[in-house]
Amino acid sequence: MACERLMVCTVEYDFLRWCGRAYAEVVAEARVAEGQGAVELLETEGEGHVFYISKPKSDKAKAMLDRIVSSVNGP
């Protein structure tokens, strides 16, 4: 993968959670093999699919979005 950083976000009560975890694992293995950086897996507990849209002012939504912004902005 050509990007410097990669973050995969999942939540505890999402029917797609296993897909996100599997994707992060496969891509992480490929990045290691290519000598690239790690993959960050961000999992939010106690929430469901797209919770940050239905509850945008919740502490967990703010924390997740802040972490995404930090990752995009870089070190």
C-alpha cells in the first residue's frame, strides 16, 4: 500500500466488525512484508454501526473522530 499510515475503525456491536478486523490483519501482514508502517486498529466498545452519526455529540464519537483527525494530520 502506498500510504504512510493506515487506520481501520470498528465498533463492538457492528455486524461488519469481523470484516474490519480481518482487513486490518491482512493489510498489516502485507505492509510488514513490504517494509511499510503498521496498521492501527481502532475499536470503540459499547457502540454500534455508524454510532458517530446517530450520536455525534457523545464522548465516544468525539474521541473516535479526534483520533481519526490525528491520524490524518500525522505525527
